[in-house]
Amino acid sequence: MKVNGKAYRTVWMEDGVVKVIHQALLPHIFKIVDLPDHRAVAEAISSMIIRGAGAIGDVAGYGMAQVAREAPDEGFWDYVNSGAQRLRQTRPTAQNLFYAVKKVLDAMKAAPNIKEARRIAQEVAQGIADADAAQCEAIGRYGADLIKDGARVLTHCNAGWLAFADWGSALAPIYMAKRQGKKVFVFADETRPRCQGAILTAWELYQEDVDYAVIADNAAGYFMHRGDVDLVITGADRIAANGDTANKIGTYEKAVLAHENGVPFYIAAPSSTIDLQCPSGDAIPIEERSEEEVLGAVGLTAEGVVTRVRITHAKAHARNPGFDVTPARYIAGIITEHGISKPDKIKLIKPS
């Protein structure tokens, strides 16, 4: 994808240094950040400098490659296992993170020696990111078939190319449809409290010259009831074996509203988001984040300074679950790189 006409991936690796787009500074500042070691990678995931299910998995894979580079010959596997655990502890809900760490670690353990384990870690990590980009492009091709010329699509949170190596999941069908010459309009939920829709999705859509409007989270039902929304597409952070899906907080509400108003609700995610060991949404761990995210907001002042302000009284408290679970019964289909599946068939798809 392109930023101001220049092609970028969301995350990549150069000479052992992981490079990421600093998402916490967008849309006001575009900056590439260097993450020199796996500890810096873990902190970037925890602090949400890098966010989005696929991007978290990609950067975790690269982080494992860094672990392999950093580990001394003496005590190599102790260091590797400790580094893997540090990366796993950053975010509990996103399946792609655990998928990537396990994939690199399993490949390393199958290597005949330490030197080969280091080489394989780098190779597998790069393969995870490359596969992520290719899978998302395939999601775009399959999902574009759902989008008719003139369609109005509602999204929630950010599941565009910033959330993956490239293309994205929920936004990939929109980008592909536009490349096919279709006119598409997007309702981008703001997605409180981190406002990924207002901050990231709107910025991406502007870069791609897609017509859109940011709407308050609680305005989605109004537009659906008016008949202004043709379909809803969101991403996913984990898909259980029965088709239940965890995604950014507020997704469940959108699915219920879509069901009530006869609007098809789709999930878009690569197969690496599927957790076949998780029987249902009830077993998905839900991250609860700092209450400060709810009690305040970040924005640009009239003087051009990005700052945080408090929006409640000084003694207020908040609850801040980062995700919720949408039951499979509300999902019309799940779009993966293999096509569009009914939720009850998702267990037939083996993660790539």
C-alpha cells in the first residue's frame, strides 16, 4: 500500500532491526520506528505502537528471529524460551501473535544445530509476513465479490493494511473493489476508546481515495435502520472452532444491530486467526486495558501539538475491555484466503 505515493509495508526487518509504522502517532505524524531487539518489539506490542491482529503476529515473528540472533550459544534454548514467553505475554487475545511465536519456535527446535536454528528463525519469520500479505490480498479478491457498485459498507476498528503486513482484512475487499472500478462508500466507526476507526481507518481510506465518513460508535444503528448500510465487514483477533469471533470492543453490538436490521455481517481474517484449540467464544481470553484509555483522549491542538486530555472529572473510574465476542449465529460468512465460509464450517480450515 502507499503513503503519500510511496509503497510501504506495516512492518519489515532490516539487518536484524524490526521497522514499524508508529501507529500511536497517526494520523498527525507519520514515523518509522526502529526496534533493535525483541524486548523493544514486546514493548511496541504492549504499548500499541504496533497494533492489529496480523501486524502483531508479523512483528512477533520478527521478534522471535531477533531472539535467535541475540541468544548466546551457551544457554541458547533457555534464552529462546524466555524470549518467546516475553512476546506471548504482551497481548492475550490476538491469536496471530501466538501462532507466529509457535511457528518460529517449532521450526527452530526442528533444526539440527544452533546455527541453523538462527537461520531458520529469520526465514520463517519473513515467511509469516509474506504469507500474511498474500492471504490478505486473497481476502480482498473473495470479499470484493460481496461489494456491488455503489455499495455502502460499515467497518469497526481498523482492519486495514496498518493492521497486517499489507492490504488488511476487512478493508482489503474495499480496496480490491475500488481497483475493480466500483464505487464504494465506507461508514468508519470511530471505535472508542482508542479511536482506531477515526484515527487509522479514516487515514487509510484517505490515502486510498475511498469515499468515507467517520461516525460515532452509537450512530451505526441509526444508519442501518435508515437503510443506508448494505453490509458490515470487520476483522477478527481470534476465531473459535465453532465460528464465534473476538474482535475490538463494540463489534458484538454492530453484529446484533445488523441482524436486527437485515444487514449482512461478515468477518474477514486470514486462517492464522483461527484457533481450533478454542472450542467457543467463551474460552477466548479478553484483555482488559487501562482505564485511562476511557477517561481521556488524544488529539491535535490548534497549535499543532499532539497531546492527551482528560474528558471526565478527576476522580472518575472506568472499565475497559479491549474486545468482545460475536456469536457465530450473527455472522453471515467468514472471509479467509480460502474463500467465504459459513461460521460452522470454519473448523474445516486448517491455519496455514
